[in-house]
Amino acid sequence: MSRTIMMLAIMVPLLVSADEYPTTATVRMVVACMAEFGSQNEENLLTCACRQDVFEAEMAFADYEQASLYERYVRMPGKRGNLFRDSKEGKEYVEKLRAVRQKALAACPVVRKITRDTVKQ
């Protein structure tokens, strides 16, 4: 029995596709988005979760990781930064990342206020 559990513990992470966003990455992205809006409230959660859904639909997680890496390190000064600035592949990743961002912004407007309808019974 314990061998079966150990094998499952080893094999299950391998079954996750490169296209799937891990839960920790999803949470980090949503929390960072909410921080950009200034607070963690339900309105910002709905907006940021929507934007995260757009990312998951439009860009594989492996591509998102690569694009984020290039976008972050392209600002690195000197010769080390040249590796990222001069990369054609990196430019393509960053262009895709920015296009998905724009699509997410257009698809998910900022929620300003949530009202709850009360149902009288």
C-alpha cells in the first residue's frame, strides 16, 4: 500500500501539462493584480480572476514563464542584459505577453461595486 502511495506521489506531478497554470502561480498573479488596484477586496478579486482566466485561455504556462523572464531581464544593464534584449525569441514572447495583457484588460473591466439582490421568500 505504501509503495502505491509513493508511486502516486511521484507520478501525479508529472501528469500536469505544461499548458496548465499551477495553483501557486495563479494565486500569485491574482494577488499581484489586486495589489496593483490597491486592496484585496471582492471587486478586485473578480476583475483579477477574470484576467487570469484570459491568460490561461490564451497562453500556455511555459510560454508565460518564458515571456515573464524576458520581460523582467530585458531591463538588466550591461552585457548580461544584451542576452535578453537581442533575443528574437524573447521579443516574440514579450509581444505575445503584452497582447494577452491587452486582451485581458479589454475583456475584464474593473468591477467598481458589487450589489447583492435580496430575495424575499
